[in-house]
Amino acid sequence: MKWFMIIAEWLFFLYVFICLLSFNIIHLGNLLYVDMPHEEPMIVTTPFVQTSLFIIGIGVVCFYYMKYLRGSNAYKRSKAVIWGSLFACHALASGFYLFMRFGLIWNQYEAKVLLLSTLISLVLTIQAVMKYYVCKMTDT
């Protein structure tokens, strides 16, 4: 049962990593290749509500996952560092795409998705840092 949980944790990490990577690749493609006045942007998913619910859903699941990390303190700290690094990189990338789009022609849908993604990633990064320090303090 213990090995099953470890494998499930890393499969979940891989799923979130692939979701964040594809999100960033789509927005990078929009930024580099498509943001011209005569071009049509690539859309992450058609309805705004579906995209928002997907982002919020992954954020909530990751929040509760990091809140109730299992294992020894060293293992919890390593998971907090890995997850925190992933969400910090995503928050920086989403913030960069949001910042770069100010001078370009863009729609409100994309701005709201990028802002939501950035805020959720920042909250999860802060939670991972706090979890790291809590595990470090209980270890000593």
C-alpha cells in the first residue's frame, strides 16, 4: 500500500507538470507567433468557465495535497521544495506572459485566465514554503 501511494503521488505530480507545461507552451506560442493584429489566437479551451474551473480545481487539489503531506519530515521537505519550485516557475511564467501582453492586442478572457493562474500559483508557492519551514522546525 505504501508503494502505491508513492507511485500515485508522483503520477499526480507528472499530471500537474504536464498541465502546467502545456498551459505555458500555449501562452508562449500566443506571445511569440500569434499576437499580430491579423492573426487569431490559440485558445486553451473554448469556454472561459471550463478553463477557470480546471485551473481552480487543480489548485484546490494541490492545496489539500500539500496541506496533508505524508511521510517523514525529510520526504515532506523534498516534496515541498519540488512542488514549490514547480509553482514558483509557473507563477513567474504566467506573470511574465501577463506583463508582456499589456502592449499587445489581447482579449479579456486570456488576461483573466493568466491572472487567475498566477494568483493560484503564488498561493501554492507560499503554502509550499510554509510547509517546508514547518517540517524543518519539527525536525529539529
